[in-house]
Amino acid sequence: MAGFALRRVAGLVLVLLTVCAATFAIFYLLPSDPALQACGKSCTTERIAELHRQMGLDKPVWQQFADYLGGIVGGRTIGTGDLAVRCGFPCFGFSYQADRPVWDLMVDRLPTTASIAAGAAVLWLVIGLSVGIGSALRKGSGLDRSLMAATLTAASLPVFFTGLMALYLVVQVAGLLPFPTYVDFGDDPLGWARNLILPWIVLALLYAAMYARLSRSSMIETLSEPYIRTARAKGLPERVVVIKHGLRSALTPIVTVFGMDLGTLLGGAIITESVFGLPGIGQLTIDAINKSDQPVVMGVALLAAFFITLFTVLVDLLYAVVDPRVRVS
Amino acid sequence: MSLLEVRDLRVTFTTGRGALRAVDGLSFTLDRGRTLSIVGESGSGKSVSSLAIMGLHRDAAVEGSIEVDGVQVVGAPADQVRRMRGRRMAMVFQDPLSSLHPAYAVGEQIAEAYRLHFGAGRRAARLRAAEVLGEVGIPDPKRRLAEYPHQFSGGMRQRVMIAMALACEPELLIADEPTTALDVTVQAQILELIARVQQDHGLAVLMITHDLGVVARAADEVLIMYAGAAVEHGPALTVFAEPRHPYTRGLLNCLPRLDGDAEAALIPIPGNPPSLLSPPDGCRFHPRCAERQERLPCAVSRPLLPQPGPAHRAACHLLEETR
Amino acid sequence: MTAPLLEVAGLAKTFPAGRRRVIQAVDGVDLTVHAGETLGLVGESGCGKSTTGRMLVRLLDPSAGRITFAGQDITHLGQRRMRPLRRELQMIFQDPFSSLNPRHTVGEIIGTPLRILRPEVDERAAVRQMLDRVGLAAEHIDRYPHQFSGGQAQRIGIARALITEPRLVVADEPVSALDVSIQAQIINLLAELRRDLGLSYVFIAHDLAVVRQVCTRIAVMYLGRVVEVADREQLYTAPAHPYTQALLSAVPVPDPLVERTRTRIVLSGDPPNPADPPSGCAFRPRCPKAADLCRVERPELVRTSRGVVACHFPEPAIPSGYEGP
């Protein structure tokens, strides 16, 4: 088991290195020159060369990449002479726009994104699984058919539509809730929830629909397994058959998808954040792309890759706990 | 009184193409300590009948009467039948690997029924699980309680299934093709095991199988099913020695056997079993029957197994007892 | 004696099984098939009989060994050079439904090999003729597999294999998925086709009673190796290998009088796991006659006075289990 975990973590590091190299390569190949932007209107060739030196862009590419990696692991000093700045661990470089370490920017924004993702995840799991399992148990009934029609509708509505509709109806017309802003959970838990409830519902609606469909088919498949018949033949009450014997197996594919979805969302719920104007990682990404703020784009790309791979590894480890067949082989 | 009394059992499924009567008027009794084999090909209704006895049909209409030790199963409250399942009557299925839950240790799978039916604590249930595992011949049972189904071999898994069935000391054991998924050398072990536990506990065993060899080895009585109904019923010895129904004769003739004449061609039964959505009029076997006669109403009226009747009886217009 | 149609020497197949482990599914199999004969390949699950069968028709590539078909070494022939031989080497599979494409009509299923391998032939006419040959009606040509019963579907599988007029057909458990009453129809059909078309079969099965009915010579496999080869008469009346003996003794005879009086050798345990084979003779842990020698030295398949058998202590006389007719 320990060896298994170790191999998975090693795999994670390898994936991150690859993503790192890939993003680095893409930016290196891009025609845009950050020095040119930083230089402004009254630019001279000397000034650009100066900036190149300061930004370390005069070094060979592999050297730049090594510096970048070194910075992530142990921090580094960027620039030379009087203009040198210390960028502490973990250093993802400096934002050209904000003139702050990328890491600090991401740390500022992460609680917002994490709050959106976590709250929505709880909602969509509860709703999606209950609808899916309920439907599976009454397969073919009127309830099943109407629930599945509803999920199909919900799954086909894009977040920018449902989000704007929710804002208009709930905030603008009914005035039930304030326009969402981010309030720190530590400062005011109630305000935190009040402000996030709309984004949660909007985001969860989409995912709950997909999870309902996924859990329904997974549950239907599991309930037709011979071992479910065995459980019934033992005289177990239907509740035990469905939950202990059925759900246990039916959850496996859901856990996989859930890990990936959560990882992806932590890398920035871009549309939701934009619609509700919440300052999360997704907003940071959009701003950085618009302003060609390379170090920030690289930083958020790595952060997203980190979360996705991390949750994939966590799911794998969870599998080993849940499924004895994985553990033994 | 017999332990199991089935009278005029009918099981009907509703399909997209109409009603499908998988079992149409099945009657038999089974006493403690005896083995009855229900034999038939796929679609004959043998497995459907066994699931009906266990009350395991969820979307089929079950009619007629099934009494287990005097308690009616058909139409009884679901919870009452559930309490009998695993306790009074237990079942062993064909494929032990898919019939065991892959994610629970075998000890837990055996113990949970014992806890449920006897209100036993975890410790007592564990002890009971180890006890039955030992009884079915699994070495070092205490240690193996914590292992998972995939860690057992095919034959050992079927022993686990049998242990699970025995855990609550049932009186009726239904074995649905218990050796079909197993290798022939392992099949012999499992049949011996079932015979042994039957003797030790005085079980009534209902053995569902398509394999006449298994019947010859294990059964006291045989009931041959064709297209949802019994065509012949009697003591195993006489059914094999003097089969009365043309279908039974056909089955025995078309079967390759180790002691037969390998040079002679087999005599197959022509055609295919009928669709139960639109069974033929008259005797359901008559379109394939080599012995049908124009003077008899084979194509018109359906011969029924006489109830009651002689110990060895068949449902065929050729026979005195049916007419 | 003429050269054998198919000759196999030292055939082996390993499958990877996780990190740095392999499963030796087939481990040095020697076989010959003569023109017109039916060679039975019997054994229990995991003994490598199906893997062997698939290698014979080059559906699987052997890890080692040599396959000679009609005097030509076909072990390493590429796709292109194998193509003319595909016509002569065909296979029939166990599950007729999963081995027939549900979206193709019977005409397409049977006609496709013809179009690829014998384009000169009038496809539709040939298919109709073949349908008639295997006992189906010519009007079945435009139907789909799901419209047929199991026995009829297997007839389609047989027609698909025979349409190219092969010389050797490997049939992998062709009747084990069928009901008894249908089994006999297919067994008789296969025998009839062999006689009329001059075919040779390699018949893979676990049911010894079926094998006895169909095969003229039989090879018994255990854990990837052939443990005994004999003519039908000899194998069934005087098996030399203790495993063959036990196997025969375990097959129930559909006659309670015989069943209740015969003495049986009931083996303990299950067939071993090919990923973790025992030392020496693979049958040793279950063998009633196992001795120290069996633990140390693996017996080779050799011709002895008791036939071709891989055992240190072959049965000397008539077995105590089943007495022949």
C-alpha cells in the first residue's frame, strides 16, 4: 500500500514537470516579448536589452527553465544589481502587471475559488446522488422519466445563462440576496454563505444533472449484478441491499469523475466567477491572459494541473481503500 | 407434510411484446432429506421457478401456491417472505464469483445474514462464519474470514456460497446450476459437499440443472421441464431407466455419454424450443416430437401432468395416465 | 505416412501480468493434425487450450515454438503473406452471438471472408448454398444474428468458417454454449461436414463426453502443457496419466445406476494458477500418486509402453474408475 502511494506521488511529480515544461515551451515559442510591453512607448533598443537582462530573458532557454524550476522548489532572486528582487519559496515569478509574486496573487484568490467549488460540490453530490439513486430504484416509472427529463434540461443550460437569470431574478427583481461579493469565511461565516449561495446553486445545477444521470446508470447496472440477488436471497432488508451492497459498488465510477471535476474546478471556475464577478483563480486567469501576463498564466496553469493530478491520485488511493482487488494486485 | 409444496405455480412477465408466461402450472412436493432435480434447457422455466420459491421475483406476476413448511409464500407480505429468505430457505447460485460481493470480506458476507436473522452480535456472527467455512471444507477458516472473494479459487468460492447458505441453518437449500461454472474435477467435489451437508442437516435440496449427469449422480427425484411446464416427474432411477415422455427420451438419446457408442451418430431433437410469447397450441413439444400421432390430439389439447398421479408420471397423450 | 497437415513444436505463449510478472499460458506444446482427422484438445479452464487454438490459426502470436501448416512454416508470416492461408485455416467460436457482428446481415457475415479471400466466386450464390449446407434456409440471408436461436447462430458461425473451403478448422468449444437438444444437432452437422468436405478439425472442449463423440485422437492439457495424447479408444478405456484418469472419473454419466455404483477419484483442490505454477509436475499437488521425484523434475511428454504421456508414474493397467463399454 505504501509502495502504491509512493508510485502514485512520483507519477504526480512527473506529470507536473511535464506540464511545466509544456507551458514553458509554449510561452518561449510565443512571438510576444514581455520586455517590449514593460518598456512602454518611449522604448529604445538599449532599454529592451536592459529589461531582458533584468528579466533573465537573455539567458539560454534551458537556463531560464532551470531557474524557474529552482524558484518553485526553493525561491530565487530575480533580476540583477540594484533591481534584484527576492522571490520567496514557492516562486512562480513576478506578475508583470501587479508587480507582485504570482504565488501571492494565487494565494489571495484561492479561497474564493475553493469556497465556490467546495460548496457547489456538496450540493451537487447530495442532489445528484439522491436524484440518480431515486430514479434507479424506480426505473421506468413516471418519476424516473420526469427526473431524467429535468436533468437533461439542467445539463443543457449553460452557466452563463442560468447565472445571469439567477442574478436578474433573485437579486435584481426579488431582491432576496445581495449581489455576490466574496466575504472571508473566518470573518463572517453567514455572510460567506449568503454571498455564495447563488453561485453554488448555479454551478451545482449543471453538475447535479450530470451526476444524477451517471449515478442512475451506475446504480441500475449494479442492482442487476448477481451479488445483489445474493444479498436479497440472504433476506437482507431492501435498504441494506441498496445502500450496503448496491451503493458501495455504484459509487466507484462516481468517485472517479468527482475527483477530476473537483480538481478542474479548483483550477478556476472561470465562467461562474465571471458571471458573478467573484475574484477567484478563474478571474485571475482571464485577466492574465488578456494582459499577456505570462508568469501568472503559467502559474495558474500549473496550479490547475496540480489540482487535477492531485485529485486523480487521491481517487486512486481511495480506490485502493474501497476495492480490495486493487489493493492486492 | 412435505417441507416444500408447490401447486399450480404460474410466473408471468410483462414484456414489450406481450405477456410471457415463463412457468405455467408447475406442481411438486419435496420432503426433508430428499433431493429433487428440476431439469430443463434454457427457457424451460426451471430457474424462474426457483426464484419464485425464494420470493425473489420483483417484476413478475407469481400465482398459485408455494408453501414452505406450511407457510404460504405467494401473496404473503414482502417482509414476511424476506424473513424466511436465508433463514428457512437458502440459495446457491451458478457463478460464485459474480454472486459474491467483490468489496466485502467473505467473513462479513457470511456473518451479516446470521446477525440479521438471529440478532447475533459481531463476535458471535464471526465465530459462526468461521464454523460454517470449516464445515464446507475450507482450511484455516478463521484466517480466511478476512479475505475477499477474488482471493479464493473457483471451487473455494462455491464452498463460500454454500457456507453462506448454511449459516442460518435453513431447511430448504435451492441450488441453481451449482456446478455449471466449475471445472469437472471441482464439480465432483461440490456435489459431494452438497450431499454431505444435506445428510448432516437433513436438508431438502432442490437442484436446478441442465446436466442429466449431475441429476443421475445427485437426485432422488427428477422433474423434467419443457417450455414452462413439467413433462415428466418421478424417481430418478425409473425416469432414466424407463423415460415415459418423448422429450425425456429425446434428451437421453441426444446426449453424448462416456459409456455410449462413440461411432453411432447422436439422435438430435429436431428444431428449437418454442417462444413462450406465442407457444404452440396443444402439446408444447408436439412440433418437435418424433412420436406424435395424428389420431391423438397432440396439436390440439395440452396434456397435463396428472395431479395426483402415479409416482412416475408424464404429460403425454400417448400415455394412459394423461388421458 | 503422408506429412501431417499441421505440425506444432514447442509452442508457448506468455502474457504480461503486472510488473515484471508473466503468465505462462501455454508452455511448450507439441501437436500434429493429420488430414481428415479430428484432434481433440481437452482440459479445464486456464489450461491453455483456447490460447493454443488461437495460436494455431495465428489469431495470437506465439512467444516461442513453430507452427507448420501443409509443409510451410507459418509461425512468423506477416499479415499479407498469411492472407492466402487464412482461406485454409478457419476458426469457429464458442459464443455464436458475441462472435457475430450484430449490425451485419447473415449474408454479409458469411460473404465477407469470401469477398476478401476468394473474390472470383459469386458471393450471394455461394452464401445461399452454404446456408443450405449448414441447415439454414436461403431466405435467412438478409436477417440479422439476433433473429436466430443459439443453435442457428452457431450454424451461421460454421457457415462463415467454411465458406472459404478451409482444410483445417479450429473449433473452440463450439457446442458448450448450446442446450443439450441443440448440441447434438451441431455435433452431427460438424461430423457430416467433415466427411463431405474432407475437413480436419482441432476440436477444443472441456466436455469429455462430447470430445469422445467427435474426436479421433485426443490431447489432454493441464496448466499450459500436454500431459497425454492418445487415440480415442485408448484414452477412454485405458488412460495413462493420473489426471486423465481423474478427469474421466469426474464426468457424470447420465444413468443413476452407473453413477451410484462406480468408484470415483475425486481430486482435491482446484487447477493451479498459471501465474504461480507448482514446481516439478504441475499436477503434483493434486495427484494421488505424487512422489518426491514429481516435486523436483517436470516429466516430459514421451512415448512409453502406455502411450504418449508426461508422467513419472503412468497408470500401468485398466483404471479403477470408469470401465469402458
